[in-house]
Amino acid sequence: MPGLNGLQLAERLAADGRAPRVVFITAHEHYALQAFEHAAFDYLLKPIRRERLERTVARLKEALAAPAAAVTAAAPPALSADALAGLLRQLGVTAPAATALAPAPAPLQWIRAAQGEETRLIAVDEVIYFQSNDKYTSVFVQDGEHLIRTPLRQLREQLDPQQFWQIHRGAIVAARHIAGTRTDFRGRLLVKLKGRPEELVVSRNYADVFKQM
């Protein structure tokens, strides 16, 4: 693109007050962090798989159809840290520290995973489940398995708990990829997955997650 690259264009649009939904399509994975710092809606790596593109288009349609103006008008004004601390005092709740009032970090969006001698950048919404695997964590997607060095316990802290459910000490599954559950002849609760043939065992400590299903 003459004159500007994609990141520079996104930065200029945001500075001018024009912030369209920007989807980056590139063969270079190392610009992903910079792209999301410029409020990228999504980041697609070439060669693009059809199902991945379809998910992005569906998310774009949902975002554009949402009555953003109405939601913004109905939302209450944001409280500052001092105002929130004062409100907590009125309610008889003591904030342990000012840092506790800081917003939580954004959930993890991208994962770097080993694939043979190469490194693959995987969007978190592609992940079906994570499983602890000795010194590594296995990342399962529709087209296979990849390895990362991040321990499952550390990974859990970076995931959105509304989207990813821990079902076992060594397994975390994406809620959107759960097809259902069943109980086997041994009385174990098993999770059936969309896009994967295997079933995952739910430990008793996490069985309450599925009581409403």
C-alpha cells in the first residue's frame, strides 16, 4: 500500500476520530500485538482458512448490527477509583488496596504454539480445549494438536472464565465447542465436543458446572 502500511493507516483513522472495524490480513504474525494496540477487530494470517474467515465475518455482522449508540446512552458513567472507593466505604466494604480497583487485564487473544520446526499463531477462539501434557500444554483445534510451554494453571488466569471452563485439574474446554455430556458405565461424566472425536472426563470437583445442562 503506497505511503502508509496497515498499522499506520489504523492509527491515523483512530486519531482522526474515524474508527472503522479493522481486520488485518497478513502473512506476518509478529505484528499481531501492534495491531490489537490499534484496536484491531481481528487479525487473520495467510493462508486464510474458510471457516476462520466465516467466523470473522459473522462477528463483524453481529458487531455492526448491535445498537451501539443505545447501549452507550443507557450505560452509567464510569466511576473513578476514588469514587468507587468512596461508594465501597458507604456500603461498609473496605477496599484492600488502590491497586485492587484497577481494571482486570484483557483476556488472552492469541497463542504462539509449536508446529514441528515452525511456530503457529492461533486465535483463542479457534481453541477447542487445553490439556496438561508433562512439561507442556497441548492446544487442540479442529485440525490437530499443538504444544505450548505455558503451564495450564498460568494459562487459566489469562483466559476468559465465561468462555473457557475448567473440567479437570488437567483440562480446560471452550464452552462454545461443547456439544453435550453423557455418563458412562462407570458413572463418570464425559464432555462431547464439536469438531473433535474424543470425549473428556469431568472430575467430581468440576461437575457442578454442568448441572444446568
